[in-house]
Amino acid sequence: MKLKVEVAIDIKPQTAAEMLCTFRRYKSLFGMERLSLILATLIAAAQLSETYLRRTALTRRTSAEVKRRLWLGSALWSVASIALYKSVFDGFGVNAAVYKAMFMLGWLPHFLIESALLSRGFAQHVFLLSMGATLSLFQHSTAATIILLTITVKSDAELILMEAAGYLIISVLFLPIGRRYFAELLPARELFDLRPTGIYIAIMPLVIISGSLIQLADGVLVHSWAERLSRIYLPVVLLFFYHYILSAANSFYALQKLRRNKQRLEEQLGGLKRYNALIRENQRQVSVMRHDLRHSYNLLYALLESGNVAKARELIITQELLLAATDIQTFCHSPMINAALTVSLRHAEEAGVKVFPQIKLPAKLETDELDLALLLSNVLAGATAENIKQAEPARELSIILRHEAEQCVLEISFDAAEPLSLDAEGLPLSLTENHGKDSLQAFMEEYEACAVFSQQDGKAHLLMSWNYTNGGGGKNKIDFLLATKLLRGIGGR
């Protein structure tokens, strides 16, 4: 004996006049203006819930001020959208076309607010919007299915009201799980920087669910069971498999990061060894000078006893020069950076290069001292090598380094009469070969820095900028106006 089960849905298609009459009946049930206001509020609240999940992934490294602006903008739009939706319902009645149009288009202002205030790339915003639409499709279809299975509804207006309330309830209940899921949703930033691959990745979820979205946009409120179940199954499969694909990708990038960290540690160890060697050499020279000072004092005493003041003065000047040769100059509060600049600039001076250092750093650096010291040592060594190739009178090397607020600027200028060979990223090979390349690239990756090289009228200029509170996402673009302002603030050459 076979048992056949059928589910009857007691909803008949309604004409526009019938829908308006039904809407007026429910308005009288809830109060003249309450039904449209309740529906508008439910829709605006559900859209705000979706926005909250997307921003979980976008605002992990965003400052409190930017977050405040984001939510202020969204709150203002939510209030305005309630008034807008209510006026539309009052004018056109409650029907499937109006209800779906509000749900499908109401996200746009929230999306524009995020794109305007957050520094992440546009592709990342599109990707999060696509994943948010996938989750919304699942929640919307689930709410509609539960309502149809558990509640007997007699009109489109009643079903829309129940579905909007169910959708909001499911969205709120899903927030704890969704917040954890979206917090780790974005793949590596480098994927979105690739063109056109980054665009394909961004729109991939939207393309996969586009068929279901087109079905939803047909103005029909109740679809077949097969269509509704497919709109639940497809987002679940997409979200589930993406999670495990992302886990595998994160494991791969973690391995790559470990390799880069190993290389970075090796460079740091080399920098520490060079710094230690410098300290030991200074200690050795100080020990020798202490021995020589005793002899010098005896000689000075003898010269003064004999009345030979001129010879005594020459001896004092000679001793002062010897002391200066072993001193580590003080450019800032960091001994590591002082040592790197002292060794590099002294080497340039010994090669006949005139140096013009202009350093202004705060007592507490946000940038790692060893990272910056390695960068300065390697890049200055390359610039000195280029300067040595020039004729003797034209050898000049200028370095300007400044941290202020959230902006960090480094400019190195040196003489270069002949055009320099550039690498694929537009940087001179003489500054990026051997250790210089590893140090510069590692620094740029670690701090999302941007470097620009130019050469004009026999002068070469390397300008670097990084923001140590950058909210991440996308390459950090140089703010040339601010960089120029900072350089002029310390008398940039």
C-alpha cells in the first residue's frame, strides 16, 4: 500500500485590485498606518543584519572613527529606508514585485557607504556582497519554506508579512555563526590584486546563484517546492565547499608565510651580527685608544712643559678626529637605526660622497627597528655604489626619513647621470640586487608599503611610503600630497 502525501498551499493568484483590497484589510487590522510601517521596519532591520555580517570581515583592522562613520551612515539610511519603503507600500500596496524589489535593491546604499569609507579594493567589496547575497538567498528561502509548512495563509499580504518576520528572525539567530564565518571569509589579498583573476573570484558566488536570483525576480510570490529546495541546497553547498577550499588555501599561504619569516629571520640575524661586529670593533678601538691616550697625555704634558703650545694644540685636534671616527652618530632614539645609518653614511663619506641625512623619528617607533635598519643598510649601500660611479664633484647622497601620525616616508636621492636599469616593478636593479632586493621586497610585503622611483636631470629619487595603521586590504597607495608635506616639514632637498 503506497501512501501519497500532498501539501496544499492555499494561496490563489490575486489581481492588483484584489491585492490592494487585501492590503487595506490588513491595514485596518493592524491600524491604518501600522502594516506598511511594520513591513518597512522588518525589511530595513533584515538588511542591517546582512550589513553587519559583511562588515565583520571588512572592519577587523579599521579604526574606531571609520567604524563610527560606517554605522552612522547605515543608521541614517535605515531610518530613511523605512520612510521610503512605507511610502512605496502605501502607494502600490503589498505585493510580490514591490516586496522583492525592496529586498534586492535595499543593500545598494549600504554597499556604497562601505566602498566610500573603507580602503579595501573594490573586488573585495564585491566578493563579500556576493557571499552575503548567497547567505541571504538561503535565509530567505528557509523562512518562506518554514512559513508555508507551518502556517496556513490566505493572501499574498499575509504571507509577505509572515515571511519578512521569519526572515528577520532567522537572520538574527544566525548572527553568532555568521559572524564567525564571515570573520574568516576573505581569501588572501593578493588574489584580488590579480587582474582579471581577482574580478572572477569576486563575482564567482554571484554567478553561481544568479539563476536562483533571476527566478526570485519574476514577481511570483510562491514557487514550486523543487525551486524552493534548490534555493536552500545551492547556497549551503557553496558556503560549505568554499569554507574548506579556503582552509586549504590558508594552509598553503601559512606555509609560504613561514618560509618568508624564515628568510626574514635570517636577514635579521645577519643584521644583528653586523651590529654586534660594529660594537666589538668600537670596543676594540676604544681599548686601543685608551692605551694611546696614556701615551698622548705624557706627550702633551711634555709639550706643555717645554712651552710648545702649537704642537700641543695639533695633538689635541688629532685625538679629537680619532674619537669622532669611532663614534656612532645619534640620528634618533633607536640604537639599531643609528648604527645602520652611521656605518652606511660613513662608508659613503670614505668613498668621497657628500651625505645629507635628515632624520626625524619619534621616540617610540611603530615600525620594527630591525626591519627599518636592514632596509636602510641595503638601500644606502646600493645608492652609494651608484654614486661612486660618478665624477668626484657630483657625488651627493641625501636621505630623508620621517614618521608622523600614521604616515611614514623615506626618500633617498643620489647622483646618477646615466639611466639606471629597472626591474619589473620599476625599481633600479642597483638598489634591489642581492640582499637589497630581499630586504626591500620583504619590507614592502610586511608593511604594505609602496615604492616609486624616478630619475631626472642626473638625479635619482626613491620615495617609499607606508601606513603602519593601515586597515589592510589592497596595496597601500602613496599619498604624494602628504608625503611632500612631510618632506618639506624637515627641509627636504
